[in-house]
Amino acid sequence: MPPMPKPGPTRLPILPALPALDDASFFARADVPHGKVEQATYTNHAGKEKRMHVYLPPGYEANGDARYPVLYLNHGGGDDDSKWTGTDPRQGGHAQFILDNLIAAGRAKPMIVVMPNTRGIASADPPKPGEEDACSKEFLKDIIPYVEQHYRARPGRENRALAGLSMGGFVVMNVGLAHLDTFGELYVYSSGYFPDRMAAFEENFKAVLGDPKTNEELLRVPLYMAEGETDIALRNGQATMAVINKYGVRNFWVLSTGGHEWANWRRYLHQTAQIMFPEDRKR
């Protein structure tokens, strides 16, 4: 097993503690104001009709002038845009209740959460420098423009976070690291490049990882990666983080109990939602 990655540079904000693996209270439907989950359909640049799920925070409809930051939250391989708001304890994210509860407690900022369907376009291959992979095209040409036209979303990289589990973690790395001018925060849950792609990851992203501006972009909210102790992605995550540390990129590395499962991914969302969109971050 590769050595455990060491923490990145100092000056990191403090991460809230993870809930216990068997704690179901943080994602329960509580007696608090609730947001709204709706489905939206758009036609992408290739002429294909696509669907996304969108969470609108409590008060969105009543506060007609308010604008909100946006979390783009990605599903895993074999799933689709419905999974993050699914309410099956074993196979659903309960994202809407996690956000409702945190917002009601004042522990997360009200935000829009966009859950796109990247099935068929997400890839475990790191894109070459200057190459726009299918997911990047979808986000830059279709998803973000649609969201910012149809919802009261704040523009600007400081108001966009990108998170994803497993295959969705590749979306975060491939799209996010290549477009730090578009996304200000990157959160990887249970993912990491495979051994046969590791050299390509370093080669293709070394200019970004080694650029001092990268730390400036991620100064307040470092790149986040979390894996479970029995996670099938643990080795890949450790190796990926070792490369990230090699270039001195600020990061959070979280090693939790549990494995490649919703019990962890809900916990990771709960933890990271509390540090998203700090008002004093660099822009």
C-alpha cells in the first residue's frame, strides 16, 4: 500500500467532524424549513436532451431577489442524477435533507445544488492539457449557462463548487482542476486515478498543480479528498493525493471508517457543505 499522504501546507481551515457511520439523524427529514427538489431538462450542444435534479434552498421562492452560490454535485458510475436526492437509506443520498438541516442550524450557507447526469460522458482518463473532455464541454457549454439563466445563481468561480462520488470524483478532478477559473472549490468523495492512469494524471496536470496560482485559488477551501478505510478506491485515492502533495497543493485528506458506500458519501457531503462558500475567501 502506498504511504499515507502527509497533510498539505498549513493555514488550512478547520473541518467539522464527520458524523458516526451509523448516525442517521443528520440526513433525516426533520421539523425544519425545507427546500425544493425539481427536475430540469436542457438540450446540450450535441442536440441531446438531458435531465438534472436541482435543489433550491428554503426561502428561494419567497426571497425573489436573493441569489445563491451553486454546488454541482455528481453521481457515481452506473447511477444518474436522481441518486443524490434518493431516500433509500442504502442507495440514496438524502442530499436535500442534509442541506435543509444544516441550513436551519446555521451551519451551511443557503445554496442551490445542481445534480447533473454525466452518465456516458464521465471518464477515468485525465484529459491532456488544453483538451476539452466531454464532461468539461457539458459543464461549460450547457449545464452552467442553463443554471445561471434559469435560476438565481451567483456567477463567478467563487460561487461555484464541484463535488462528486466515485466516478463523479473523476468529474471533479478532470473538469475542476482544468478549469479553476470556473470552479473555486473541489470535493472528491471515494475516488482517485487508477494505477495505469497515474503517470498521465501527473503529466497532464503538472502545470496546474505546480502553478503558485493554484494555491491562491484554493487558499481558503483546499482541495478535499475523502476515502473509507475499507473503500475500494482507497489505494487510488492515496496515490492521487501523493501526487497532489508532491506539488504542494493545499488539501484536506480525510480517512474515515466504512467503505465505498452511501453511509460515507452522505457524511462527506455533510462535512464539506459546512465549509463551502466562505465569505472571506480570495476571489
